[in-house]
Amino acid sequence: MSKKNSYTVGVIILSIVSAVLLSLAFPPLNLFPISFIALVPLNIIIYKSDKLRYYVISASIFVLAFFGYLLLWVTSFMLKETEAIVSFLTLFTILFLITFLFYFPAMLISGFISKRMPQFRFLAVAVVFTFMEYMRNVGYLGFPWGIIGYSQWNFSLFIQSADIFGVLGISFFIYFSNAVIAHYLLIYAEKPNYKRPYIPALVLMGSFLLIIIYGAIKINVEESKRTLQPKTKMALIQKSFDPNIYWNSIYTGEPYRKGSKGIQGFAEKFLLKPEKFKSEEKPDGVTQNGTISVKRIAELARDASLSKPSLIVYPESVTLDSYGFYLSEYKESFDYGFASNSMYPGVFNTYILYDMIRYTQTYHFLGTTIIKENTNEDAYNPYRYYNGIEFINDRGNVIGEYSKIKLVPGGESYPFQDNEFLLNTFPFKNIINFMYSQFDKAGANRWDRGRSLTVFNHPNGYTFSGVICFESAFGNFVRKFVYNGAQTLAVITEDAWSYSDESLLQHFYMSVFRAIENRRDIVHNGNSGVTGHISSTGKIISTLPFWKPDYMIANVALNNDITIYTRFGEWFVCLCFICICVLVFFSAAKTLSELKEIIKKRLFNKESKEETVPPSGKKVDDYINNDTFDDIPSLDDIEDAVSKNETVEESIDYNQKKDIEQPKKETIKRPNDAKKIDVFSESSMNIDYGKEFSDIIEDSNKDYNIFDDNKFTSDIYSALSTIIEENEENISKENKKNNSTKK
């Protein structure tokens, strides 16, 4: 195997090792300590790779292995609607974007800084990858799954500093730990000459110790405060009804099946696990699936109301029928009880909820579809549809609502759907319409986007907000609800589409960080899990089993304090960005300086090639052939002095006496029988000069080629030039001394 191929294989192996180790730190294994060393192989690639292709290979392999495993549930999510090839193509597209929009640029930038400023490479990797993770949260394609800080969700002591730095601050320290370890491994292997090499280790250990101490203090303080804070009871309803059969006409009690054959059937059998849902209702051959679902949650809510909660919270889209819309149309009929299963299913289902809410005599927080009239007269559809939450009082009336703002790309929103200019301008509208038609064929959905954050005021005297599913993954978004006055938060979600335990857990541990970042109790309510209560220190107080209909009561603390993160958001990321700019500037300046020298040599290379003798040799030749220096000893004089073991100073005295006895001549007469200097013999000259020449000849570390740019000759000429300069300096001193004596 060639050296090039072996290097490529090494890059692939190191990338796979990093991906596998990092996967162990995430659910379901949750071996969080591994994340502190998992990326060491990847960092070695960043530090040592000198070709662009190695960064491309490493980023691609790492993302494919790690994110391919982490996000396999995306394929399950798509598989119920589309063909297997489309499902896997969707996952591949996500991995491709993660690779070339985020990980490859991050490796390239940090690698560039590491090469130019190796003493700061451990810092470069940490700040660049932290900023990269922030960019994964931004824009239409924002997708925060796989942020490395989330791997520490059950390391309570370590993650308490998230109320200052956010989850990306936790990511920074993990990247920093991996980068420092890789830095020292290379120092041990290469033994470079770094000043104060112990500083990175001291910073790492010192900061880790401070984070742990801060975490221990903060847990004690927050838990003590929490015991004194006012509390309210909330009931969480987990209906655990398969969302993939909600729209099917008649309830059969059978799990969802597509019954495909071939590769499609194999993929469905391997990824779709609808048997996880526990059904207790018996089919009657008449009742709609949607009605069975609504009856189930109504029964659970009636049982939960016996505990006198101030609020009953439901999952996202617990009813796909718009409660508020049908209530406004049929409220009079509902009040008089003129409703039956002979009516349109959506209307009848809304009546079941309305009747249950009035029975419980408490307030409800209902995940439902919100329908509004479209004010645009030219619109194709007269209504707008929102994925939202309705706040309902004890009489069944809607007193507040919130529409989802951060929509899932492709699953709930299409690109440019809010850009009126592009949607109505040729040729953009034609391109966009074609793209939308392809999304529709792939089973994607398009909802309208909410416009305002909502903080609800409960009549019991507290404030709260709800965030819907995908939104809870964005810390900088969730904090705005708290900053606007929410004393507690409710996360409602529907993660059961994928039939994946991993997708439930990955979403839930994000809420752990939202609780710590804002120091708020959070109730996380999923259709089939995870349904649970998280304290302001990230402690998981209670949860319900997955895939089973049930309810729980949470005693939620109410807090008014504002954390540093809540007030300032991603300030730490801004600091990382400034650090990146500084490192890139100095690295680029160093590169430009070297580039300038290279260009300078190449531009003036022709002039140097025209000279047959190197510059130092030219100086020696000029000295030897110059007839005007009659007061300076010739090389013959130096030879005579060396052969008689005389010093150069004695030879100078001899010349000075000769100047007194004889008149000056234009040329220096050299005896015919004078010996030539043997520059290769140490015994024929002064020991100091001989050593210079012997070093040139005998230095085994240099490979000289006498036909290569006169390299060998140039070094000898340089040594001779040094001798001449020293003689000139001695003569100058002697002349000054004689002049002072004459005076």
C-alpha cells in the first residue's frame, strides 16, 4: 500500500472511531463521559492533515456514521408516507447538508488556524466548532439535533453553568477537552519546542474544577429556593394513540401496517414498530379513529381533574380537529346538547372535548389546529391553518392562543413560503411552484407560521408559556418567553410518528437544558412519551412509561428570576466569533507574509540566475581581484602566517613595517613559489576557520549537490567571506590604534 493510500485509510479509521465513541454518549446508552475523549481522533486529523481531500473524507465519514445513526428515526418518520428510497434519500440530504454546510468548513477553518498557529490549535478547534453548532440553529435549515452539549443531559453537576453560557457553552468545554488531549498526544509524539506547554492542561483542569464547584453550589441554592417558591398543580395527559391512523375511517384496534413487499416491506418491518402502542378500546365497526382518540383523552382528563389541578396540559395536536373553529360555529348546538356521532366527525369530536372541559371545571392547555380566515382576497385557500395551542377556561371558551413560529423544514414549512416577493415574481414563482409540487409528492406539509410570542396569564395568579415540539430545541428562542415574563414552561410534542424510543429521548433531554438555562420548571408532554416534570436544576422529578395511555400530576414551582443566559442569550457564541476573527486574522497575516517572500523570490529569481557565482562568492572574488587594497593582507600572506603559526595580527604588523620601508605600489607582488591555501585541510589554517570548512564538508545532515544552484560552492564562499570581514574589522581597529598612538 502506498503512503498516500495508507494515510487515507488512517483518516477513515480515525473518523469512524470518533463517530462510534460519540454515539455511545447519546441515547440509548448515555455514556456521557466518553464525549470528553470521543473527538480526539478527529482532532488529530484536523491538526495533521495537509490536503483538502482529507478534510472532505473525514467530515463525510464522521457525519455519515454519527448522524446517520443518531437520525435514523427520520427515515421512520418519512417511511409511513413515502417510498423507502425517498425516505433514505431525505436522510442522505440532511447528512450532506450537515457535512458541507457545517462540519467540513469547521474542520477546514480550524485546521488552517492549527497549521499557522499550532500553539493555539486547541483553542481554535473549540471556538470554531462551538460557532458551527450555533450556525446549525440559524435560518430555515436550523436543525439542532446532535449538538454535543446535549450528551451531558444527565451529568447534573456539569451542566448547571448552562444558566450562564447555554448548552453551547457546555459544547465548548467538551470540544476544548478533546482538543487539549489531542494537542498533548501530538506534543508527546513530535516533541516540538513550545513555550509553557503546561498552560492548556492547567486551563482545562482549572475550568473543569470551577464548573463542578459552581454546579454543586447552584444545585443546593436552586433547590433551597425552589422549596420556598409558590407552586401550582398541573395534570399531563399522555393519550398514546397512533397518529398514523388518526384519519382512517373506522377504528379496528389493529396496529398501523402498510403491507408493502420487497425492499419497501423490509424497511417498514425493520423501522416501523406500531405494535408499541397499547390499545384498550374494542372496535364496534362504526366509530372513527379520531373519535376513539378524543374519547380516550376525555376519560384521562376526567380522572386527572379529581386532583384539582389548575391546568390540564395535552400533547401537540392531541386533536387534529380545530377546537376553536368548530366551537365558534356550533357553540349554540353544544350548549343545548344537539350533537351526536351522526354529525361530521370533527364537529362531534369537538363536542366531546367541550363537554369534558365543562365537567372538569378547570383550565385546559390544548394542542390543536387553529384555523383563521384568510384576509387576502386573492388567496387560493380562504383559510389559514396553524399548528397551535389554545388556552381554554373552565366553561370551555378559548381565552388565548399561540401559533407555532419555528416550523419543521419540509415537514411543516416550505422554503420561501413567507416571501411574498419571490412567490409572486417571475421566474421565481415558477421555480418555487415546481419545488412545492415535489414536496407535496414526498408527503411534506405546509402550515402557516405564527407571528408573536405568547405569555398566558392564569386566573390563579401565575404566568406561563407553551412551546410546540421542534421549538424546544432552540434555547435562544425559548428564553424569549421567559424574558417576557413566563414563570413556568410547557413543552407539548408529538414524537410518536417515528415509533422510535431514541427520538423521544433525544427531544426530552433538550428540555432538561431549557429548564437549567432559564431556571424554570418545565412540564414536557408527549403523545406517547416522554411525558415528565423537570425541575429548574434539570432534575427529572417524574415521568410516565412510553407508549401507554396515562396521566400524571406535577407540582410545578413558579420562578420570577432571570438568568444571565435568559437576559443576554448567546453572548458566549459572540465571544467565540470574535476569537475566531482574531485567530484567522493573525493566521492569514502570517500566511500573507510567507506568500510575499515566495513571490519576491520568484520575481527576482531571474536576476540571481544570471550570476554564475553566488553573491557571497562574488564578494570573495572581488576582494581577491581588487588591486586597490594594498594595506590589507592577501590570501598568500594569510597562508604564510598560518604555516609559521603566526596570528593575523602579526601579519598585519609585518605589512605595516613593509609600508614604512617601501613605497606603496599599485599592485601587491605575490611570490611565484607561494603555496595556495588548502581550504579543505584543517591543519593548514587557523583552527577556527578550519572548523567552519570541516563543518561544511562533514555535516552529514545536509545533502549537497554540486550541480544544484551551486549550493556547495556558495557555502564555502560564505565561510571565506566571514574570514575577510573579520580581517577587515581587525585592520580597522589596528589603524585606529596607530592613529591614536601617533597623536
